[in-house]
Amino acid sequence: MAISKFAFCFCLSIAMLSLYADATEVSHDGRAITIDGKRRLLLSGSIHYPRSTPGMWPDLIKKSKEGGLDAIETYVFWNVHEPVRRQYDFTGNLDLVRFLKTVQDEGLYAVLRIGPYVCAEWNYGGLPVWLHNLPGCEIRTANDVYMSEMKNFTTLIVDMMKKEKLFASQGGPIIIAQIENEYGNVQSHYGDAGKAYMNWCSNFAQSLDIGVPWIMCQQSDAPQPMINTCNGWYCDNFKPNNDNSPKMWTENWTGWFKSWGGKDPLRTAEDLAYSVARFFQTGGTFQNYYMYHGGTNFGRTAAAYITTTYDYDAPLDEYGNLNQPKWGHLKQLHEILKSMEYTLTHGNITTIDFGNSVSATMYATNDSASCFFGNANSTTDHTITFQGNKYTIPAWSVSILPDCKTEGYNTAKVNTQTSVKVKMVNKAEDEPESLGWLWRPENIDDTRLQGKGEVTANKLMDQIRSVAADASDYLWYMTSVHLNKDDPIWSGNMTLKVNATGFILHVYANGEYLGSEWAKYNDYNYVFEKNVKLNPGKNVISLLSATVGFPNYGGGFEVINTGVPGPVVLVGQNGDEMVIKDLSAHKWSYEVGLHGLKNQLFSTDSRYAAKWSAENLPINRMMTWYKTTFKAPLGTDPVVVDLQGLGKGHAWVNGNSLGRYWPSYLAEEDGCSLETCDYRGSYDNNKCVFNCGKPTQRWYHVPRSFMQDGQNTLVLFEEFGGNPSLVNFQTVTTGTVCANAYEKHTLELECQGRPISSIKFASFGNPQGRCGSFEKGSCDAKNVLSVIQNECVGKEKCSIDVSESKLGSANCGASVKRLAVEAVC
């Protein structure tokens, strides 16, 4: 029987629907992403599964949903999933399927950014370092070797998602997928080959037939049907390159990352909310926070010179606590935006320009109208007249009026609490006041004294392209030089000069330590130069190069250099003449890693983990291992270990890596201010920084899943030399909560699961100051303190109607009143 092409397609569609009975249809037009026929205003947040633990995932995702998110966005990290070519790992915190099913269980959508290049301040941008050493491989360009590897891994991920029915077209949570990442930022580096590669990525992605839209971020020339999207601190001026593409923001940077020697970033809740409101005022319909939870760079996953903490000043802090007021201020914004969803995705748009960076935007349907009043002036408040009513818009803010009559939200008016976090000492039962330590030296005699290695070459090898690749942070470079007293270079004033790029260099001559040198963030080329005393005859020069992650951004990954590129020279003085002996082409011996790391002294199962001593505990001794035991702190609050007093190294709890530590690296002295950060004006990562002159990172996250009941083991490898006697475990909790809420709002106070013990300050009127230093203003309700005490003390949570009917008359006339509260937890 003949069957028409239409009938065949119809039957096939029915068959597919029966196969995936719960399938969700995801499409888009120029206005919005459409899910099951309904245009959606979508709010998303980035959570990277390897930067937390499976035990943290349900709570993180639940708090994201409670904060008003519709979706969770994550990258896929190629290098940890395929650390060795064709050997895969999806266990533990790399269990991508489990993570996405946790998202689905909470009723949220997922955005899967496969990449597989991710940037993300992740080691080598998430690319496996073994790519670097494949013959003929040029990375992220039209190169057959690279594209074959990328195709293999991307197909693996897509097939895994299909097998588990995780795409929305199969009834799963994934509504959007991304191919490549911010390629438009580096495409010019590759010329025509870059353009060809980008087009290949688009065609390849479409061939995978996943049934949901594909996006390309920061790719202004993305071909259809790819949707090009925006990344940045502000994307209100972004326009898609096609009328059929909705305006999407894949990365709204909620703060910034931190580098060793860098200051702590702060992006205010007011400015972040302003950026979101401006985006939706100007037609945006999908917005993702990068990051919503930043997390921790466990192990050796951090990129070049990036700290172990990846807190990012996100709405959920590194440990999963609410970062208030940011989380709460955004939650209130999300609620009001969601109340306007239909109008914003269907209404006709009218904009009025009042001049001086002030505008009003109305979205109107036959049944409703919603308005945004925006003031992009960074210094001056403005009053406008709209439909016969006057409205004052604070500088650098957006007012949202769901009915175009009454202000429901203003980005500059924070009506949620500020939580002040504190560290509390370990209260585990019978826990001693100080930890008892064992130690053992790292055996480096065969390298620093004898110069013996695994591989030899008559040249200086690049660390990333050598036998080391990414197997260890450490690579020994060793050579010998024979000198006679009649050698022209011989003198009592010889210098060893080493040109290096490996971030850190420790130098030995005949076993004697000469010194160390290290780079600064984004300036990785440096020169070690010290006087050296050599002997007649054979002399052994040993250089220990230590990386601190590999770069994660830019073009030309295959030409990245690390280690000791040279030259390595001896410089002597023969009378008035400078004599140089170049050792670069000598026979060099190479040894990857350190014995203690190879023997896994950090593991409780290591057969080498004996021979620890409790006697003569050394301090400030380089290349030393320390071990102690401790009990897990009581309760459920997040746990950190304070590593003040140590130099640089690596830490493990029960064999689980906490990451690199470097508390001796102090943040830059300049650039911080004691004044309250002014949210007004454009934000960048140099604005509102703090922690100047203090350790870049002092506290390190110890997930509770790393610990067990009873005895736990902490192992430290100390590279620089430090004093472990100050090391201690603490919990992170809320010490005080403050608020400065406007009238006609409801203020909620809570103490992270603990009762509010007292009210330190309360004033309703025009209070002055900030959290920790509030003062009463010129007008104040008399009995507000007792009202707040009655409502809140002894409770884990309380809600207060900020109004004169609740708090009493403040006698402030017609001015808007505020309630300032400081509560002790």
C-alpha cells in the first residue's frame, strides 16, 4: 500500500511521542524560549558539579529553586572525564547524570554547556592536556586531529544524555545545549580556519539531533539555527544576530574569581539586580547567573594561579550558605518578574526617553500592562511624570511596576537581611585545643644531590609537552657542569641565571638550596638570578619547576609554554670581561613529581604511609609532610580548616584533596577602601575589592562528606615551609543579621537554623550608618525595639511588617521611612 510522505512523517511523529510520552517541546522565536507552547521568561544559575560534592547537590539545587530559578546551568569538564585518552571517569562528584537527575528531581530545567572547552578558570580551560601532545593537533581550530577528539567526546556526552533520557525532547530536564564557548573572543587568532571551525561546530551540533535549541555564547556570527548569546556584567545593549533568536544572557557575572595575590571581589546586590532588571527592561527573556554557586577547586582543577576557593561572591557562597542580601534581593526580583511573565513575553513594547539616561518601558497586552523605569545615571536621582503620576528613581536603578501604577520593586532598595558570617571553633567532643602532629621529609636527595631522573634530553623540555604533561605540578630539571679552576668562567663571583615560566622555581646547586622565585597572575615569565658557589670538577644543578594550574583562556593553546624554556646560564667575571656559559643544550635529566606524591602519603591506604615521626617537629622546613588526626565538628554547619602559618602546598582529609593552599601569598596592599561600596556606576572586577594585605586564602572548605564519625586524618605537603601548630578546624555560621528595609515591605530575619538570641539595635524612621554601626536618625518610633524583640527573639525566623501600624509613628513627616535592625544569632 502506498503511503504519502506527509502520512509517513505524521506516523513517525506519533511513534516518537509514544516513545517519549512525557516529552517536552522546546522551541523559540525572536521573543522567547517556548516550552510546550508557552513563551517563558527563564531565570537560570550556574552550579558546576565538580566544584561541590554529591552530598551538597540537593541542598544547592533546592536553595536555587527557593531563590526563584527555573533552571540550573553547568559546563561539562572534558579533562576530568577523560584524563587519559579513551579512559573515562563519571564517578563521585563527576557523576554528571546524577547531578542532572538531582536537578530534575527538584523540578528545574537544565542548560548543558558541553563546550567541550569551558574556560571557567578551570585547568587548561577544561581541555585534556594530552591533546597538547597529539601529533599534528592544533586546538580549537579547523584541525582534523582536534575536531576528531572533540567530536568523540561531545558525542559521548550526548549519547549518555540520550541513554538516560535527559533531553527535554525525551522528557528530561535539558532544555538548551551549548557547543563551543566564547569562541568569538578568540576567533580572529585563527583567521579563516577559525571561521571554518565555528561553522563545523554548528553543523556537527545540529547533526546530533537532540531535539532542543543549541546556543553559542559570545559568537556574533553564529549561523542559524544557533542562537548567539551574551556574557558579561551587563547585557542590556546586546542584540541577537537574527530576528528569530531570543535575547539570551548566558553569563551574568555575579562577582569575580580570585587569583593568588589578588583581592577579594564584591559585586553589590543593588548593581547585580540593576543589571538583571535592565536586561528584562530591554527585551531579554533568558538570564543566567554565573555563578549562582561557585564552589571549590578541589584537587588540581584550578587554572593558572587561580585560588582554591571559587566563591565568586555568588548568591550561594562557597559552602552553600545563602549570601545575603544578594540571594534574597534577587529572589524578590525574580518573584516580581515572574508575576509579569505573560506580559513581558507577549506585550507590545513602548519606550519613552526622558533624557539624562532615564527611560520608561511599557509592555502592554489587551489585558495588562507592566512598566520598567530605568535610571542609568550614576550620580543623580530623577523624578519623572508618567501617566499623570510622579515617580522618583534613584541613580543607577530600575523601578518595576507590575501594573504601571505602583512600584513593586526597585533595584537600589534592599529589603532583605544582610548575614554576617563568623568562624566558630571546633566543638567536637574531647577535641584537644591543639592538634598533635607527625611529620616526615620529602626525599629529594636523588634529584637535588645526584641529578638522577627518568628521561634525558640534550635540551630544555617544556613542562606541558614533556613526560610531565599534567601528571603532577612538579618537574625536576637536572644537569651537571664540569669546571676547572683555569676555566674562563671560574671566579668567586659566579651567578646562575634561569629564565622560567613554570610559575614557581626552586633551585639547588650540589644539593644546596639557592632560593626560589615565582610569577604573578597573568605575568608568568620571570628570571631567577642568584650567586652560586661551585666546585672544581662535577657540579649538579637541580631545578624544581612547579606549576599552579595551566592557563584557561586565549588562542593558541597548543603553543602554551610552562616550566623552564631557558636559557639557563652561568655568568662569571674574568677581569673586566663577563663570561657566560650556556647550559641550555647540556644533557638534562627529568623527573616527574615527588616521591611522597607518587607513593600517595596522603592516602590512608598507602603502603608507604608509615615512618612518620612525632619527635623534633620541624617548622619552616621546605618539602615536608605533616599529618594529624581530628574529630569532625559537631552539627551540620559547613567546615573549614584554617591554614594560617603555612607556606604553600596541598592538603587532604581522609585522602580527599582539598586543593592547593598558599596562605603565605598576601593580597596586594592597594585598592581597598573602608567605605561602604557605592553600587552606582558600572562594575568591574577592580571595583569594591577588599582583603588587601591579608592572606589571599586562609580558610579551606572541608565538605562533611569527606569526614567520618570518629577519627579523621589531615595530611599536608608543605612546599615552602611553615608552622602547622596554628592549623585548626572551624565551622561557618551566621553571627549577626542586619537589615535596613523600606516601609510597605515585609522584612524576614533568620539565623541559618539557629534561634535569634537578642536584638542589638532597632530603629524605625531615618536610621543612619550600616550593619555593625547603626545609629538613630532625627526621627524614630519609640517602641520599635520591644516590638522586634517580641516578634523575633527565641525564634529561628521572624517576619515584620515595615509600617507605622506595626512599629508605631516615627514622626518623619511625608518622607519614606526605613527599619534598621541588628540581631544576634
